[in-house]
Amino acid sequence: MARIGTSELDVFPLNLGGNVFGWTADRDESFRILDAFVEGGGDFIDTADSYSAWVPGNSGGDSERIIGAWLADRKPQGVTVATKVSQHPDFRGLSAANVRAAAEASIERLGVESIDLYYAHFDDESTPLEETVAAFGELVQDGLVQYTAISNYTPERIHEWIRIAREIGAPDPVAVQPHYNLVERGIEQTILPLAEEFHLGVLPYFSLAKGFLAGKYRSAADAGSPRAGAAKEYISEKNLALIDGIERIAQAHGVSIATISLAWLRSRPTVVAPIASASRVDQVADLLAAGRLELAPEEIAELDRLSA
């Protein structure tokens, strides 16, 4: 188990992404994925109120509704659910009124008494940060949210959020969710030092670089699925050599390329649990394996070298 920052949340060190629920995984498959994840020892689910408003026929909150229906039906013990605010079509931005209304709507869809971990999904510079930080603090004070967190904020704005929180007596955020993986390592000079300084748990998204770090895409012709178009940007001689290196380590352990890519992320300072999603139940085992596999120092060094 891994502790999220300064919180009292202890979680399995792989965070199941709920972005696919109601998109590339329908309700029945989503239930099967969630069942397999929890039966295999997983207990940490990530979603957002905006998932998956971009799908024709969806309105936002679709992933939360599926997770809520699953929670109501299965009644699992000890599952931690994280969700986010600012991008739902009906609840855009981070004004105090919007944050409150969105949190209440998420609680209703999830069917929970309070949200375990609540993120500001994207910065809203049109709203004073003081207003947003105070609104998040009031959610905690009123019991609607257990812990707060930040996603997609610059280091400067994270620093400012924490300064304001301490000034007004609101709780510090306990986690940060940045874009981070073996081919996107820029946050190692920016966000990770900040996370270390303020004891923030790091929960990276796009942990598999939109499927590229699962070894699915070795040429542009491979990237044809709804989620795969963006993976084409990673196809280069350097990155394909990285995939070959990951594959050698994967073969030595008898696991998948995806498992090794996620295990490398888990080895990074301050990283608590990489976020990765499964559109099919047969993909869950690779995610669970990544939460348990410890890479040898020389294997980590080799992946560092290939991805530098």
C-alpha cells in the first residue's frame, strides 16, 4: 500500500483511470473491469465530472454514474474514489458557487457521502485563486470532501495555492496530478521538487503515453483506434529504441511492456500511484502487476538512460 501525501489514504499503488467508462468501455465492460481490479487487490479509482462529455450522446458525469452504479451494486469495502471539477459542461470553472454545485452533483452521481480526493482539474485564471482555495477548504470543513488535490497547474500556481491555503487556514492539497511518463519527463525539474517540498503525492496521468508505452504502436499505421491518434507523436527512432529496451526488461520478468512502463513510474520520487485505464477486462492484469513489480536499480538506470 502507498500513502497519498500527508493524507490518511492508503491505496494500492496503481490508480485505475475511469476516463474510458462510458466511452471505449460500456457499462457492462466497465463493471467487469472494476470487478477484476478490486478482486485483484486494487482499491483506487480516478475519474472526473467531465468524463466523457466529448462522446456523442453523453452529457458529462457518465463515468461517475457508472462508478456510482457499480459501488451501489457491489458495495466494495475500502475503495478510494478521486474525482475532479472545472470541465463539466454544466459546471465550468472554479468559482466558489460552481465548485460547491459540482461537488454536490458528483456526490449524487457517485452515490457516496463524501468524495475521498477532490481535484481542481484545470486552473481557472478568471476566478481569483483565493476564492477557489477557500471553496475547496469549505468542502472539507462541511464534510463533502475528505482531501483536496490539484491537476494541470503550473509550479507557480501550486505554490500560490498552498500559500493562500496556509494564510486562510484551509487544508493543504495532498496530491498533484501531472502529465508524466517515460517519454514526457519535463516535470522532474518542476513539479517533482515542489511535490517533495510540500509532501504532495504525485499521481501521473497519461502514464502509458496514450498507449505508446504499452508497445502497441510501432508505426503510424498501428495508431488507428479512437484513443490512439495522439500516440503517433511519440513514434521516433529514439522512442522505438526505448520500447525495445522496455521489452527486454519485460521479457526478463515475464510481464508486459505496459507493466514495466508503469513500474518505472512507481519508482520515481514522490510518485504514489500512476493512473492507467483499461478498456477491456483482459488489460487489468497488466495494471495490477505494475502495482506489485519492483524493478532492480540497474533496470531503472537503463530506462532512465534510454528515455533521457
